[in-house]
Amino acid sequence: MDNSRINLSSISPIINGLSDHDAQILTIKNVYATINKFPLKQRIRLIDNETIMNFQTVLKKETWESVYIATDPNHMFNSFLCTFLNIFQASFPVEYKSMEDKNDWITQGIKIY
């Protein structure tokens, strides 16, 4: 525990009498937390008709040879999953959306009135 950021008031046991594992209660006064000055960003994937078509096309072109030649079911599944995830991640790129505007769900019609 970093005593430079908090003023520790007291730690006391809570004896329940049921076991030798007692809980402890920590009372903290004057907690000083730093404020995150970096804007929060939401991680989203770009999914639209074009990226879905691309995803389906690449899946159809995949031979899945590494899946079919595997003899161990675990290796088959891992090979399938790895191939599928690589295609998924390539087809649907990640974008970062700023979360500063928390009212982005409000439509333009509502904003006018």
C-alpha cells in the first residue's frame, strides 16, 4: 500500500468465530487519487456491408488445409480458430472512437427541439 497517496486511518480484524481465517477491515481517510487527463477512447470494429462481403470472400477462398491434415482434435480446433481469427481481424479493422461526447445517441431532431 502506498502511504504517500493515502492517510491510513486504521486496520482492524473482524473475528467471525467460524474459522481461523478472519477478515480485516481497512478504514481510509483523505484518499487522494490522480485524475486521468487522457481522453477515453472506445475500441470498436468497422463492420459494414463492404467489410462483411470481404470477410465472406476471404473465408470462401481459404483452403483450410491445416485443419484437415491435423489428426488431434485440439490441434484441428486451434488451427481453425487461428485461421478464422486472422481473417476476422484483417476483415474488420479496429477503430478508436472518442468517448468525450456522451450525448452522441441524441438524434439531430431531438437536438433541434
